[in-house]
Amino acid sequence: MSLKIVALIAAFAGLLGIALGYFLRLIISLGKKGSMELEIRQAMLSAEEKAKKIVIEAETKSVEIMKEIKEETKQKEEKFKQTEDRLIKKEGFLDTRQLEIDKEIENIKQKIVEIKEIREKAEKIEVQKNTELLAVAKMSEEDARNKLLSSMEIKYEEDLLGRMKKLEENGEEKLEHRAREILTTSIQRLATSVSPDIMSTILSIPSDEMKGKIIGKEGKNIKAFERVTGVEVIVDDTPGLITISSFDPIRRQVARVALENLLMDGRIQPAKIEKIVEKAQQDINKIIKEKGEQAAYECGVINLDPRVISILGRLHFRTSYGQNVLQHSVEMSHLAGMIAAEVGANVQLAKTAALVHDIGKALDHEVVGTHVEIGKRILQKFGVNEEVIKAMQSHHEEYPYESLESVIVQTADSISGGRPGARSDSIENYLKRLEELEAIANSFPGVEKSYALQAGREIRVFVTPEQITDIEAKNLARNMAEKIEAELKYPGEIKVTVIRETRVIEYAR
């Protein structure tokens, strides 16, 4: 019984403990819930207060901003109004100015019409007066003009001569000084030999017995040699010499080399002759190519067609008045380059044109035409620059000067050909040139006498002072120089000096 009671008491005590625990837990949870609600309510109140403050601040700021915007708008409206007022005033001023301009234009148009009317009236009066004057003077307008010019020329002759002389002296002195300086510098910088170079066509033989071998039995050897080489071999009684004659310098050189090789070999027969001549042609062609390349390299001329260089090399065997043409061309190229550098021209163009200026002489015996025309066709055929052709074609004044480089090439040609000893000429041609020079001078009216001086470099002309005035003397010198240029061929230049001298003689008794 006691155990049951104890068990019941224990069970009741357990239930009571559970109920008390649950009740305590409920009381604790209700206390916590009340405190949380209180905190939430306090937070909501503080948030509402903050929101009210923010709204109040925002409303205050918005009011301030609205005031500022209104003030700015008001200021802008005032500025716009001022600008509009200024524009209206300007527009009114422009309208007034336009009206004034229109009035001025109308006035100008009226004045132009009046001026035209006055000019027409003046022209009519001038024509009428001229007609009346011509009728009174009984001469045409051209005659009256010529007479007036003649009288004015006579009246102011001394003044005109003085002014002309002063201008000529000042200009000529400056130009001549500069030209002399350039040419002297160029000549001094190019110190080349100017001794005449004549390619010999006379061959020395070791003994006269070789003449018989060269001729051969019934002339077979010499005929075969002449047929293969295209030259004429002259075997005469001159001891130790054989002459090779041909208009073609290349053929002469091939024949000379072949004949020298035959004489060295000693076996002279038709079959051998053909082989030796063929080998000599190959040797000469090789020399031609080497000489052309050497000349182009020495002058610094590049980009030339190899065929042009080969034709250029043929000039090594060509002479002009005893001067080797290839050496003359190389010398000209150096001179032209120096002069072009001094005057500011195209140096490479001037050097190239000077080097190929006489290229036509390599074929002038094979092609019809002057060597300038032949050279021009050669360069055009092989695509040489047109500027080079224009610069080289005027060196004998067959074509007009089209560039500064063409004048430079002509100048370099005159320097190279006119230097003392550069060229040789026969005494007959020399005397003939001097006689023709004096004959041209004497052909002009008023010439008393003339003298060719300095190997034909100067012609000195004395005129009759009663027939020629000072102004006419200047015209005479110019006309004489033009006629010499047109009718004579000469290296360099010829100075024409006209002398008019008046002598007054009186006797005191």
C-alpha cells in the first residue's frame, strides 16, 4: 500500500512539476513578448519622427530651390529681352545701311553710264582730230608714228644711250662676274688632258717581206681580208707601213687588231683570216662594252639601257677635230654636273644629258641625219627619260632651249671643245672660217673694215660714223651676231665688237 501511495505521490508530484514548469515558461514567454512589442513600438515612433524631420527639410530645400530657379529664370528672361532689343536695333541699322548702299550703287551706275558717254565722246573727238591732223599733214598714221618716234629718238638719243649703257654695264658686270666665277671654278676642278687624240690607221710591220704575205698569191689574202673586214688595205712602197682606210672607225679598229694578230701568228691565209677577224670583232665589242660601262661609272650615270651603253662605248673609236668623242663626253658630263650644282639645276639630269649628247656620232655614217637627230632617235627608242633628250638636243642650237639643263649642256660642250689644244683643225678650214667671218661683217652697210682676231674668236668691225649712229651700232652688232650664228659653224663663241669713232680735225694757222 505504501508503495502505491508513494508512486501516486510521485506521479502527482511529477504532473505538478510539469504543470508548474509549463506555467513558468508561459509567464516568461509572455514577458518577453511584451518587451519586444514595446521595442518595436518605440522604433516605429522614432522612425516616424525622423521621417517628419526629413519631409520638413525636403520641403524647406524645395522652397529654396524654387526661389533660386525663379530668380535665374527672371535673370535669363531679362538677358533675352536685352539681346532681343539689341538685335532689333541692329536690324534697323542694317536696313538703313542697305538703303544707303542701294543708293550708292545707283549713283555708281549712273556715273559709269556718264563716264562711258564721256569716253565715247572723247574717242570720237580724238578720231576726228587725228583725221584732221592726218589730212593737214598728208601722211598715214603709221608714217606719223614713225616720224614722231624718230624725232624723239634723235632728241633724246644721248639720254637713252646713257641709260642703256648704265643698265647694260650694271647687269652685264654682275652676270658676267657670276658666270665667269662658275665656269672658272668648274674648269679648275676638272684638270683633264686636252691633247688631241687621233686613232691611227697606219700599221707598222716588222719587215717589208710581210707585205707579200699580206697580199698573198694573186692577191687572195688581201682580197679576203678586205671582204671580211669591209676596209681597204693600202700596201705601197712606204717602208715598214701599211695603211688601213675606211669611213667606219669600228671597222678600222677590227681590221687593225686582226692584222696585228695575223702578223704575230705569221700564217696568213683566207681561212685563217676569217677566224682572226671574227675573234678581233669579239675583242672590239668587248672593248666597246667596257669603255661604255667605264664612262657611265666614272660620270655616276645610272639606269641607262645596256644597249645605250654599248652604243656609247663605240665613241671610244670616234674622233671629232682630233678630239676623242667619248673622252669629250665624259669631260662634258663632269663640267655639266659642276655647273648645275653651282646654279641650282638638276645635277644628275645635266650629267646624263652631257654624257649622251654626241651618241648619234657613233652611227652617223650608217643612219641619215645629223648626229643630234640620230642621237635623239636612239635615246627615244631605248626609253631614255624625255627630260634627258630635251637637255641634249639643244647643244648645237638645232632645237630651242627647253630647260636650264639644256643651256648647261651647251655651255659644257663649248668649254670642252673650245679649250686650247682640245681640238685640231686643218689650216684650210681655219683660213676659210676667218674669211667667211670677215665676209659676213663686210656685207652690212656702213661697215668700213673688219678684222677677225684671236683665231676667229672675235670679229672687230669699224663703221663709218656719218652713216651709223650709236644706237644703230648696237643694232648692227646684234644683227651681225645673229647672222654669224645662222650661217657659220664654229666651236665656242665669237665676240662681235663694233667700233664707231668720230674725229674732228682743225688747223690753227
